[in-house]
Amino acid sequence: MAKQTKQPKTTRRHYTPEYRAEARGLADRVGVADAAKQLGLHESQIYSWRAQARLQQDRGEAEHQMALENVRLKRQLAEQAEELAILKKAAAYFAKHQK
């Protein structure tokens, strides 16, 4: 049986959002492969950061659209509540004066 040698445990590097944004910008200017070589990263990492940024941007736009829809629906609800109050007053008035 062959002896198994333990490999030293490597820790993951954590990059700041600013560094990631700069890396994506560099990749946009010179290409992903060249940017990865210059920064000492894997190409897949830059692609992953790009996808995450795109997802956050889309999510931000979706949240904005939902906020606009909420405002529209609240306005519509207030208008309908006002109309209902007017109809209740009119029904009470006509019920009183119908005799």
C-alpha cells in the first residue's frame, strides 16, 4: 500500500467588492483571459463575479418595479376606499329620505 501524503490546507481568498468591480472593469477593457492572467485569478472567477453583479443589478431593477407597483396599488386602494365611503353615505341618505 502506498502512503498518502497530506497536502497543506489552503485557505480561500476573499476579495473586496471594490476589487471585484475593478477586476470586472479590467476584464471588460482587455478581455477576461488577459485580466485573469494579470490579476492571478482563474477566468471562471471573473465570469462568476460578472454573473453575480448582473444578478444584483437585475434584482435591484425588479425591486424598483415592485416598489412602483406597490405605490400604484396603494393609490388605487385609497381611491376605492374613498368611493366606498361616498356610496355608504349616499345609501344612508337615500334610505333616510325614501319614506
